[in-house]
Amino acid sequence: MNSIAVLGCGNIGTSILEGLLKSKESDQLQFFASRKNLDQLDPLREKGVHISTNNKEIAEKANYLIIAVKPYKVAEILNEIRDVINENHVVISVASEVSLAEIEEHLPKGTSIFRAMPNTASAIQESISCISAKHASKDQVQMVEYLFSGIGRTIVIDEELMGAATILGACGIAYAMRFIRAMIQGGIQLGFDAKTASKITTQTVKGAADLIIQNNSHPEMEIDKVTTPKGCTITGLNEMEHQGFSSALIQGIVKSFDKIDKTN
Ligand SMILES: NC(=O)c1ccc[n+]([C@@H]2O[C@H](COP(=O)([O-])OP(=O)(O)OC[C@H]3O[C@@H](n4cnc5c(N)ncnc54)[C@H](OP(=O)(O)O)[C@@H]3O)[C@@H](O)[C@H]2O)c1
């Protein structure tokens, strides 16, 4: 039986475990989680996750180890577990800005290592997880994709694109939230109460994303379907562009990217 441990089970670690616990195959997997403040893991414990403050002890019991601490703590955790890592282990870091080369330095030579960049929609199994690997067999890549498919969709990418994946996939949640918030505020100004404006906006945004996913279409194709000549949609859209809508979004994405260390 494969066993999965999240070392440093905070926001993203909990989202990943919550998602995996809901997956169809969860009864064929064993789950472990660590952090110092164990009280915070009570909800996971109640769902059958074995919890501990001892990273090394957990690393001995599980074979797929997901390192989910803040980037500056990754080396500390890897050094702590290094002695118990063997050829059966697969080490997966979700920390942004920590390269496979840096991870490798703290583990026995040849250890199968992965970087994965999920987002917080993991908790509802709607993440997109970008994955890259080193020293991994085809089966291990498949297994890691399978694990992350428990929390949404997966894509295997070159490690050099991991920075871009962090911005588009993980930070992207925040950009989308800000868009949704602005739309709700517009709806309130038009006369809806906040709750109703939120209900209409969120379902509309969900529907828009699903149209692209399910129709495999380009956003502009879907826009053409709702823009009557001289109509209210194109009038509003063009005003948004005059005010710099697309440009502001692209510039924000690039600014976020400039903020991270692109060598990782
Ligand atoms: N949040 C996101 O959307 C997201 C998305 C993709 C990737 N990431 C990456 O995921 C990582 C974690 O982010 P986060 O937002 O989940 O941070 P977080 O909520 O602070 O989670 C990190 C956890 O690590 C625990 N921890 C610290 N030292 C530890 C130790 N020595 N042993 C065991 N556990 C320890 C902390 O809990 P205690 O203090 O109780 O130990 C904390 O709960 C980051 O590297 C980030 O780049 C985050």
C-alpha cells in the first residue's frame, strides 16, 4: 500500500490532504501529516490521518513525502529526514522557488525528486498542479500525477517553467478572486445585495471557465457569441480595455514573475 505524508501541513498541505481524502482511491492509501502545532491537525486526525511532530518518524513510515513547508525551511526538513531516505522514497516539494538541484543537495544521491505547484483549490479537487521531476522512473511520474490528480488536473512541465507555473496557477487564484470581487462590487452598484451579486457572479465565472474547458474554445470565440453589434456587452468591454483592463492584468502577472527568483 502506498503511503503519503505531508511534512509541514499548513494551508497547502491541508488542501492537498483534504482533496486526496475525498478521492475515490483514498481507502487504498495511508496518510500522514506533520507540523509543530498539532492541534491545528485535529480535523485531519478525525478523518484518519496519522499526525505527528516528528518528521523523521513519518518519513520512515511513508514512501511518498510531500514537503509543504515555507521555502526557507525546505533544507531544514530535508536534512532532518535524509538518514531514513532510501530507494523506495519519492520526495515531492511544493515549495516555490526551491529548485530540484537544491533539493537534491540535501538527499542521498539518485533519490527520486519532484517539484509540484498546486493551488488552494486542491481542497475541492479543482487544482491545476504543474509537475517536474528528476531521477524519476516513468512509473513514479505516473504515480505522482495520479496523486495530484486526486486534487484536480495535472500537467508535467520543464522545471524552467516552474516560476511561470507558480504565477499563473498558484497566484492565479488571487488574481481570479480580485476579478470576482470587482464584478460583485459592480453588481451591488447596479442594485443587487452582496449575497445575490456573489451568487450570480461566481456561477457566471464558473460557467465561463467551463465553456472554454468543455468546448475547448478560445475566450474570444465565446465573447463573439455574447457581443451584439452596438450592444451593451461590447460597449462595456471596450470601456474596460480603454481603462487598461487586459494590460493591467498582464503587467501584474509579469510584475509577480519579476518578484520571484527565476533561476529556480
Ligand atoms: N498557499 C498556496 O496557495 C501555495 C500553493 C502552491 C505552493 N505553495 C508552497 O507551499 C509551501 C507552504 O505554503 P503554505 O501557504 O501552506 O504555508 P503555511 O500555511 O505556513 O504551511 C507551512 C506549515 O509548515 C509547518 N512547519 C514549519 N516548520 C516545520 C517543521 N520543522 N516541521 C514540520 N512542520 C513545520 C508550519 O506549522 P507549525 O508552525 O505548526 O509547525 C506550517 O503550518 C510554501 O513553500 C509555498 O511556496 C503554497
